[in-house]
Amino acid sequence: MKIVVFGAGAWGTALAASAAARHELTLWARDAAQVEAMRAAGENARYLPGVALPASLALSAEPLPGVDRMARAHDLAIVATPMAGLRTMLHALRDCGRPVAWLCKGFEASSGLLGHEIRAEVAPALCAGALSGPSFALETARGQPTALVAASPDAQVRDALVEAFHSSVLRVYANDDLPGVEVGGAVKNVLAIATGLCDGLSLGLNARAALITRGLAEMTRLGVALGARAETFMGLSGLGDLVLTATGDLSRNRTVGLLLAQGKTLQQAVDSLGHVAEGVYSARTVVARAQALGVDMPISRGVVALLDGQLRPAQAVAALMARDPVSEA
């Protein structure tokens, strides 16, 4: 199978490297200097330092107008850009005639749309979906056991993703509920900021468990309102991704919460990461879409108030705890 991965960040590089032993892989980066540095060093020193790239992995810095031609020369195209770049890539690939899947998780800041909603606008004829689930790029690159979900209403896309990436160390499960998988991947980043805040304030394991559980309820309510199935959120892209991102030390979004609890400003927290923390950019959109649909998401609202400087960390926690009692259901 011939696969091209557009985007040489941590996750795109890790996924390409993991499949290069079984398939013909090309990893594309927009920055030609980055590609030359990767060739020279044999690793992606910026995003995955210390992880050797397979010798069979081809690297490309083809100019953006050429990505459609590159996709046509492969059996499957993977978009591994941040959410901010998805619209541009889907527009460029709209007529490629090949299955396309994206790895980014979140809502587009400018429009408030999820990936499948962007595709419907700019590439309605494209057979597409998402590859998501609980996964840190570094562990996948090292060949540590991982499970992902291939989500698309199109069986051709699901089957291509399973064939491409399912292996002895990477299990890929198919799911036709693309809205549910995308909502889970987007909202968990926001909830991870809240959980990092909880841990940073040393509120205890009881508080962490409460945040994760009630956060899952928020995520599910929003997903169902956006057309998803409730059971999807008990799977890899819901509960699984939430637990990983909210508790894992490699989580950038959790780290933002930890740094805010330490008294860092939001800008200081983001600058210290060196990578994108999608929850910072998705939080306001999550809350805006929830409000438009009449969905109550108090934890997510608290995160937005914290990010906007309206509440200090301790005040955000106090506001959540002071809410009137309600039924768990």
C-alpha cells in the first residue's frame, strides 16, 4: 500500500514511521528546511528527538499546489496538520480521488466547525474520515502498544485506515460515527486543561475522578446534540482519549492546566510547550457551540473563564463546587 502523510509534526511523523516497515510511506512537510534537517539527522529533532526515522521512509517538501498530484500517486492520504491547516489541505485534496483521513482534533477557531463539517464545505465529494483515539506520538513512534479508531461513514475509508495502520503493536478499530469520534477528540483537550488545573492545585484523586466523569457527561451531551451516538463516548475516542489526555504526563493540554495552577500566565504556559495545545484554541468554540445548542457544559465554561483571565485557578474550582445540586442523569 502506498501512503502519503501530509504534515511532519510529532503525530504525523510517528504514524508514518510506525507503518513504514509494512507499506511504502512518504512524509511531507511544508518547510523544505525541516525536510533537509530530517534527512541529515535521520530523525525529526524538532518534534520527536531521539527517535530514528526508518530508512525506507521517503521525505518530501513538494510545494503545496502539488499535494493533489502526490495524493493521486498514493492509495491513501493522511492529513497530519494542526486543525488550523485542515481546511487548506482538504481544499487542495478535494479532487484527488483517494481516501483521505485527518489526525487533528478540535474545532476550527475561525468557523467553529469540526473536521467533517469543514470537509462538507470545501470538499463534499471527498471520501474522508478521521483517525483518532488515545495516543501519544512518542509512544507510538517507539512501538509501544496503542489502539486507535478509524472513523468515517464511508467503508472504503475505514477499511483503508485499518489496512494501513493495524499491526501487532497498533490496533485500529472501525467506527462509522464520525461526529462522535470528532467531538470526543475535541472536547477531551478542554477537559484535560481542567484536570491539569485540579492536579496542579493538589485537590486530590477524588477531585480528578469527579472532573473526568462529569467531563465525560459534558462531552456526551454535546456530541448527541451534534448528531453523534451516545455509546461512542464510552469507546476509544471518548472515555479512552479523555483518560489519557487528562492524566498522562505527555499531555500538552494537561500541562497547560498544571502551569496555570502554578501561577503562570496563559501566554507563558503556551510558550513553554513549543507545540500546539489544541484545547487552548478549542475551548471557546466548544462553549459557543454548546450554548447555541442549549447544552450545559459547566467545566468547559470554567476553563474558558480561566483562559480569558476572568477567574483565577482557585476561583474556577470554587465556582464549579458552588453550583446547585442536580440529578446525575
